[in-house]
Amino acid sequence: MKNRILLILLCISAYSFAGNYIPEDYIWTSPSKNSSESMPCGGNSIGMNVWVENGDVIFYVSRSGMFDENNTLLKAGRFRLHLSTNPFADGRKDFRQILRLDDGAVYIKSSDTEIRLWADVFSPVIFMEINSSQKTDATLSYESWRYKDRPVTKAECQQCSYKWVLPKDCKTYKDTIEPQKNMLTFFHKNKEETVFDFTVSRERLDSIKDRLYNPIGGLKFGGIMYAPGFQYTDTSDGIYASTDYRAWNYRATGIKKTTVTIDLDIDRKDKMPTAKESRRRSGKWWHEYWQRSYIKAEGEAKNIVRNYELFRYMLGCNAYGEWPSKFNGGLFTFDPVYVDSKCPFTPDYRKWGGGTMTAQNQRLVYWPMLKSGDTDMMKAQFDTYLRLLPTAVERTKYYWGHDGASFCEQLENFGLPNPAEYGKHKDGDDYGMERNAWLEYQWDTALEFCSMILQAHSYTGMDICRYEPLIEQCLKFFDEHYRYLAKKRGVKELDGDGKLILFPSSGCETYKQAYNPSSVIAALQTVNRQAGEYFSKKYATVSPTDSSSVSAPNTSSTTPNSSSANPNSPLANPHSSFFILHSSLKTSLPDIPLRTIGNDTCIAPAVVWARIQNVESPQLYPVFPWRIYGMGRPGLETARNTYLKDPHVIKMRSATGWKQDNIWAACLGLTDEAKHLIEEKLADGPYRFPAFWDPGYDWAPDCNKGGASMIGLQEMLLQETEDGNIMLFPAWPKEWNASFRLHATRGRTVEAEIKNGKITRKQ
């Protein structure tokens, strides 16, 4: 251990190291067979699947936030370019399709033609530059399967929020598509009544409906295509994969050079960037993105590291979207029939919904952004919870009459439990609780995002003032709710030792009807400690028992809804009561339960539980994400015993999907285990692009698998002890030569190299 611990005294910018890191291009030398063999491209909030099929350049366009009435995340459409010279025909030896990571663009080339496709990083605009050494006729088509209303069948109900409570007349309504001379406008405008209204009624919240957040009623989204040199001619019909479509066709004669622009800000009020301006500024952003952090490796580890990098590129494509990257495919889903032959549905389909956020999965997409230095990209996820905070507070007060914010696991983008997962309730039930075997009493996942927020401040100095109400209200919910439940059962709100009684609770979706689950206790202990350190440092004049001397920061412009202006609102002046809450939790939170297996002490999933419902191992959550146990921390042997000897942990171990065993192995210094699991996790996926992983438990490309893989690889390279000392290569195989630049707490950026098992520092 001693030769692996090094205190790094670096307070310098990630951009001040000598030399630049240039990621390698990713190249194909032949066209693709279908959309499952597409290549990702994007920026800002846009994802494109780009491929060449039968000589045509084809790409899907997605943008985060395109939620329809049913909360399906719709694609903007499909675009197709055909050149009469056929420069990209099958069999041409000069064909190249290149993903140039350093400038974020896809190039499609032959000896006489080049197509460059990219999205502007700072505005939702796509550019396609066409350059040919000879004149060519061209056809540019916009293809839409939403040229008509399409019934949503029971078989495809998972694409939307209704799931198995799908109304009989549920439809995906047609878009408005308006061709002009050399332009095309396409958009979808939601009706005012949506699945939001259905959910509110189902969950008996109609009396407070006007106080609940509704982002989808009347929502309009789409784009405008500008095609200089082209003229609109006609429409045509066809079938791609398993779906019929209509094409709006534009033709050009004798062109050599032009730029097609697709603006996805349908109601743009500012000036759209030019292609030249966008190419310069977007290329600069991507180049600087790769300077924030990198991992390089040789030999058998090189492919693993490449796939880490390719997935990080995919995350960067939604750097500045209003809505976070979805765990179940992100912005890069393709025709579902190529994922599952039993799903011959439209390209809008994905399992586990579009506007539904499964928080246990979603968190894995965002944890790795701390060490990669991409905290600016975490804002979309943090802001989502902040927008939903008033609803979480309102529903808590309405159902149970106390303060705090209750965020469930299957969370809609309007802040309520998914209406299908909510379950069927009888008169007299607790209507705030989901009657669902997997999800009942699971409220702790929001605490992971609170911890991410606090750590983003520590890693890169992110200003998190606006998120302070979120952190306090999430902690307050557990303090108030479990006192409330205890008093409903009896007279006392605490047990005989003065501790909260966390019952009924849940160890993830697995240990149900649990009493004091270790994952929940670890979450509350860690977030309460992290928040206490943050608030104490920021509001140093406040004593733990008297917060009245501190003035509130001005957050009125960022805290959602009018409650920020009300001094009596639980969302106002968050720090004024935090220290009282912090002190209360510090003394009332129970200890993490332990148990003996054989002769070894292990972390218990809970004190007791009624049943096992799923295949998670929440007894290892005190290792990650909560870092109470681990390398350079107390109780390492106890945590290793849990990983190595708990029969349930062993039985459930896997590298599939959202499984975290690779992370725990790395955090516990189990190098051989970590190596084996990361080799499985970061192996090439089954589709042509290697970071398009199989569906796992969810959908393809599996982004929570990508996130879990990134976290595990980072932990193999860099960890911190309990007191903040840096550990280099704590679970890295000696036979793998590698170097990295990653981020650590206290604003530190760490560079290191290992060669033939020896650690060196890079200057």
C-alpha cells in the first residue's frame, strides 16, 4: 500500500500541462448494412446515428427533451443523401468513414468526395458539408414515420410512460411537415392533455395539480432544414427496417460544394451560427474536452481504454442539453428490430420509457464525470432534480403532512412516480407509497445525486448554491418521514438508543420490507457529512445549533416556481435550518448493520428483511458510491469479506448492464477481480460501433453499462484515502502499461504513468 499512496499537491488547471492529448480517429473502411451499424456523432444536445447503406449517407437525428404527449422520446427524423456519382458504393476500396474525436465530426470520404457532418456544441444546429471534385446530381430526403397518427400497441407500450396501463386509444400523433423551395420545417406540438394529467389523477393529486411541474403539456419541438442548391420536388413512400415512412425529396443538379443546415431550435430568437463559425468553435471545444482528462494504455488494455474513450465521446454529445443523457440508449438508439427481432416497431421505440428516469440506472451515467473533469455536463442531471423539487415537496406535504422531498425510483420528468409502476391502490392505502414489489419504499437514490452535486463542488469548484434546497429537502424527508411512520405505529419516534427506525425501507430493489438497510444508512451518513462540511465552510459564522445569524444567498432567479420568494416556504433560505437538521441526523442515524458469515464479519444488507426481489448487492453500497469502506479507509477487511464471502453477492456477480461488481472490486483493491470484470465490461459490444453495448437489463446502446465501466476503470487507476491522500493504480494490473490524467477532490488534477509495474509522475 505504501508505495501506492502519493499526496499530490496540485492546484493547477487541467489545461496547463505540457503537451496536448489527441485521441485517435475511429475508422471504418466499408459501408454498413443497416442502422445497427451506425456511428455516433453529436454535440450540444444532439445525437446522430450516421451510416452509409447502398451508397446513401443516412443519419437519424435525436435531441434530448423531445418528449411527446405519451412521454416517448421521439427522434427528429431520418435524413438521406444520394449522390448520382455514387462515390460511396459498396466495394470501393477508397471508402472511409471516420469519427474524428478531436473535432467531434464524422467524415465520409472517397477519393473524389467528402461529407463532413457535425453538431454545433453551443447551439442545437447540425451541419453537413458536401464537397465533390466533380459535378454531381444529388437527392436529399427527410424521412418521417410520423407522417400519420400511429396507434401505440400494447407490445410497444414500454416506449412511453403509460407502460401496461396504456389507454385504448393511445397514439403517437403525426408531426407537422411543411416543405418549401429549399427549406423544410418539421415539428411536433403536444396537446395540452398528456400522460401528466393521467398520472396526476391516478395518483390522486388533482387538488394540487396547479402546483405541480408539467414540462410536456403543449410542448413544441422540431427543426428547420436549409438546403442551398436544392429544390423541393415531391414526396415518396417506402419502408425501412420494419417501419413505413414518407420522404420529402429535394434535388440538386450539378453541384460540387454546398452545406446543409438543420436547426433544431424551432422557435429560434437568436442568431444561428454559420458553418465556419461552428466548425471553429465546436472543434476547439472538443479538443479542450480531451485535455480535461484521458486514459492511455498499451497491449491488451488498449482496446478497453479505447471503448472508455468512445463512450465518453457519446456522453459529450449531450454536454449542454436541458435534459440528461438517458441510461437506456441515450441519443443513439436505432431501429429496435435490430436489437430484438420481437420488436418490429418505429425508431422511436426503446424499453423503459423516454421521459421516465430509472434513477438507479441513471446515476451510473453521471458518476464518472467527476473524475473525468466533466462536471459542466452534470448540470442537466442536477437541474432535472431541481426542476422537480417543488413537486417532490408538494406531494410529500399532501400525502403525509410533513416537510422534505420524496423522489421515487421510477421517476417521471414531471416528478411523479411512473403511473404504471405506481400500482393499484385501495381506499385507505398510503397513496404516497408505490404498490410495487420492486419499488416500494425506495426513496434513497436521490441522495446519490445530492452527493454528486457536493462532490462536483469539491472536484472542480462548481457553484452549487442553487442546489442547496435540494440537498436539505432530500435529507429532511428521511428524518421527518421515518419519525412520522414510527409515531403512526406507536408513541416514540426513535428507538431505545435514540436512533431513527428506517422501516419499512428497501435495500435497492432487492431487500424488501427491510429494517435499517445498509445502503440507505450509508447514503444518509455520507450526504449528511458532505453537506455539513460544505455548509460549515460556506456559512462559517453559523453554529450547529443557531443558524439565525446567516443571510440567505440570492437564489430567486434559479429556484423553480414562486416558493423561492416566500420566506415561509421550505425551499427558501435552505441553510437557515440545515445545521439543526445536520446535528439531528448526526446523532440519530443508526450504524451500518453487520453480520457474521462463517467466522468473518461482513456488511449486512439490513438488520432484517422480508424477501429478496431483484439481483442487486446493496450491502456493498457502503463501498461505492458511499466510500465508507474501501482502500485507505477503516473496515477494508469487512468490506472484502462481504465481496468475497456473502453468498448472495457471489451469486449475483456479473458484468452485465448496470452491475457494479467491477467498481467494488477496484475500490477494494482486488486487482485480479477488477481486471477480469473490466475486460468483460469494456469488451466490444455486439454492434459495429464497439461502445454500442447490448441491452443488458435495459436497451441498446446500454449507457448505464458504459457508465459503470468508466467508473470501474477510473477506480483502478486513482482513488483517495479517507483523509484525501491520492492512491495511484490501486487496482491496476502490473502487466498493463498505462498513463492517465484524471481529477480528484480539492480541485486537484492528477497525471501519472505506470510502466513495467513501476509508477512514475509526468511533469
